[in-house]
Amino acid sequence: MWIDGQYVGYAQELAGDKKMLLLPGKHEIIVRQPWYRDYVEQAVLEPGELYVINLSLVKDARGPSQDATGELKISATPNRAAVFVDKQFAGHVNEFDGIGKAMLLTPGQHSVRLALPGYLPFETVVDLRPHQKLKIETTLVKGSITEAGSLVSQK
């Protein structure tokens, strides 16, 4: 979930009685999930107002390329960090770690960024050959939100 261009974490972390406090005013809320269309909502919040989002994601007709034969596994702590490949949101670390879990990528160079509010981002470049399997392992270092910088990945 992104609020005003900043990645804030899983939408599930705000389900039920859990809340996020925002200043009154206009806010853009985006929910992204790989292989689904982005859910975008503009909200104008008044002081003291409780704003509830009921979202429904729609499958995107575009799927992974048939040329995507390289596999990338990612193991990182915390495993709820967002994964960006070539500046596009790809999912969360836990979706690419474990038996039968990997990201399919086309051969060639790809920039990979792991980001989570409160942690410094991890960035690297991988160079995949056809049918190659690679694994990235790291632990994100705690830092402040301001040290993490912009985590925006706009389409």
C-alpha cells in the first residue's frame, strides 16, 4: 500500500481494527499486487474522520513474458519488505523465498530494490542468463523513515 507516493506496508496490516493516522486533507491511496491492476483512490479527510477503504483488486490480463526463463529467489529479513525490479513493484520478499517460490525474469541485467519503512533500502543489480537460478540473501538495516528516502515506484 502506498499513501501519497510512500510505501507504507501491507494492506492486510491495516485490516479490521487496525488504523493508520493521517493528517486532514487530500491523500492518494494506491494498493498494488503483482498481476493485478493498481487500485487507486483519492481521499479527502476531515479532522477526526474515520475513512474506511473497501477494495477489490482486478486481475491484469498481462502476465509474465514467455521469455522470462531466469529465476530469482529472495531471502531477506524482514520478509515483508517490498520488492522492486527495474523500478516496478514486483511483490514482497516472502513471495520469492521458499520451495517453489521464485520470480521469473528475462535474461539480462535487472536492478533489484528491497524497501520497507523504518529500514534502509537494499539495492543490487543481477545479470541473469537464460534458465539461470540466482538467490539474493540480506538483512535490512534499521533506520529512520527519512533515511530510507523515497520508496515510490510509479508506473
